[in-house]
Amino acid sequence: MSNESLRCTRCQGQLVQGFVPDFSHAAIIVENWHPGKPKKSFWTVTKAPKPDGLPIGAFRCEQCGMLEFYADSKFAAE
């Protein structure tokens, strides 16, 4: 998936890669996608086991501003 080949599904504008940061616990991390429905946790509000998640890449259309999200291990912080 290269940025040159990604086009907006709404207007066919060019997509630019970015990410949605999570500013929790004094650390900035890349958000993750997890399979299935969310489950409640008493201590952390929602259970989200780290090994099950895939980093999310966010792409913004330069023309209309629409965001598209993709989950893939290649979007992990380098």
C-alpha cells in the first residue's frame, strides 16, 4: 500500500498518511484495532489485550478532508 496509489473513496483525491495518537498515561502511542466487540473492564474501562491489536494508519484526503483508516502491522511506530 503506497501513498501514491491510495485515492479517496469519496472524491478520488490523493490520500496522505498520518496517524491518530493516543495521549494516555503520559505516553503517546499509535492507536490499535482489535477484533470483536469491546468488553468492559473494571480497572481499565475496556479490555484490549495488546497482542490482539493491529496499529491503525490514518489517511487524509488532500481534496475533501475525509479520513480513511487501515489496520496493519506496518503502521506500528518505527
